[in-house]
Amino acid sequence: MKSNNVQTQKAKSAAGKARATTAKSKFGILRDTFLLIINLVVVALLLVAAKSSLIDPEDLWFAVYPNYMLPFLAVLNLIFFIYWLIRWRYRALISLAVFIITFNNCKVWIPINVSQESPSLTEKEVKLLTYNTMQFSGMKAHTKETPNEVLKYLNASQADIICLQETMCHSSSQYLRKEDVLKAMKDYPHQFSLPGKSSMNMWVFSKYPILKCKRIEFESVANASFYCDIQIGGKIIRVINNHLESNKLTAKDKSLYKDIIDEPNKESITNVARALSDKLAPAAVMRAQQAEKVAEEIARSPYPVIVCGDFNDIPNSYTYRTVSKGLKDAWVQNASGLGLTFHEKFYLFRIDYIFHSPSIKTYRTKIDRVPHSDHYPLWTYFQVL
């Protein structure tokens, strides 16, 4: 009798374990099915984000938005790949395939250079620096006792060629004047300034002879591009300094983004979406037209080119792809990480670049995180091969 009870209990226990195993198996199937669906959505969105730069904003204006999500989607795709790989599921191949397809798009967003070439510098290397100065830090006066921090930084940088954007000066001695800038930059015997509509907008300073400079004609009220042909030893390069169309986000627009962070709700999201669509899309269309004009100038250049400045657009965008076609990105070639050059509250992006011809070799590309502007200066050493 006792033996029968034991057998009955064992049978019940086995049946219970079987039911638990079945329930667990069903839960596992539901879980993996749900995760697979999410995975497929992520990879689809990642493909859209990565390839949206192929679409001209003039043809489809909302194509500018998916690319902003690319880093986030790439990280999610990596998480799914690791998850399926750990569980030895063939589904990992889905994320792997999409990673391979979008690799170059992700790389311009987040390059990783484990071993960087860092040669001992000789007289052959030239240092180029690009910097949006935010009107020389608000046109603060430059005196011996209280130097203008931007000018102080530029002099300490030991750069050979300096390309500046937003270089407004003032006529009053209470602020920074053009003559103050020229006096402070006396170590640069060659310089060219491109006047804006009502003020000095852009500047190039060089320790090497500037042979010729010319504006690149395109439509804009406050932005511009121009090139300078600079002779370095027995070689000539064309340096193209750019300040492409700004999104013109006001302080009020930027505060809306903070509202989403502080209190995410339907109203705050709607307000941001409306404000951004009114500003980002029209600016992206103008930048696309400007980028095409710059690309035409690059194609016409009889010399190797360095194309730098504030492009007001993110990596993998239509602007980025158009201007950088056939060129190398110094940050992608020599550095690692997001390379954020614009920093204002919650708005953190890489929008300042140094592109160059393949016949130019760059080294030690860096960002100096100095607080004198809403942009960080970007610089690199280069050598004309």
C-alpha cells in the first residue's frame, strides 16, 4: 500500500513537472516571438535610418529625421545580436546581416580606432584647426589684462591654418574690433575674411601664403562657404571653409526639448515635433542645395582639398554624404567615439568636420573641449603626400 502511494506521488510529481515544463516552453516561445518581432522592427528602422541620407530633402523633406535615431537603433541591434548569439539562435544572423549592411553608416557616427597612427611630427606635418567662435565668445573685448578667451586659445593652439566661422566684430572699443583680432593674430601673416551681410562672418588665418580666395555662390542670408588656395612648400591645396545653413532654433525652441526630458507627455512631444518640423526641414532643404554647390566646387578643384567648418548637420545626413563623397573624414580616420562638437544644454551633436582628399594624410585628429563657444574646436595634423 505504501509502495502504491509512493508511486502515485511520483507520478503526480512527474506530471506536475511536465506541466511546468510545457508552461515554461510556451512562455519561452511567446517571449522569443515577441522579441523577434521587436528585433525585426529595430532592424527595419535601422535600415531606414542608415539609408535615409540617399534621399534629397528637397524630394522628401521628412527623410531628414530617421538618421537622428541611428546610434540608438544601432545599439539596440547590437543588444539583440548578443542576446540571440548567447542563446545559440540563428536569429542572430538577422542582426548580423543588417549590421554588415549599415556598417559604414554607423561608422561615421561612432568610429572606433583601436590603434591610431601617431608618428613623431616633423616639419612636413601642418596643423589645421576649424572653430565656430560664436562671435569670438560674444565679441568680448581683448586687452592685455583681460584677453578674449577665443583669441587666447587660437594663439596657444600653434595651428598653421585656422578656419573660423561666426567671427563677428564690433566698431566700439568696448567690444572686440577687427583691428584687435588682426593685432592678436600677428603671427599669421596671411589672412582672408569673408564679409557677411552686415558683419565679418568667416575668416582664414595661415602661416603659409594664400594665393587665391573665392566665395562659393549659394542662397543664404547669414551663411557662406569660400575657398582659399594655400601654398605649402612646393604644393598647393584648396581649403574650403564652410558655415552651412543653421536650423535657427531659438532659446524657446530648445527649452521645449528640455520639457520632454522633465515631463514626457503628449503635449510636450507634440510641441517639440511642431517646432522642429517648422525649423529642421526647411533648413535641411537649404543645406542640401548648399552642399551640392560645395560638392561641385570640390569636383572642379585642380588641387587636393581640405573641406572643413560648421556644416550644421549630423553624420550620415544628406549634407554629410554629398560633401564628403570621394573624401575622407579626419575624425573617422583617426579618432573614436561620437566626437561631439556642438554642445548646448541637451543638444549634443557632431556637426563640425574636416574632410580631405585621399592624397592628404591626417594624424592626431582631436577636439578641444574649451568652453568659449557653443562649439568645440576641431583640429588635425596633415601631410600632402
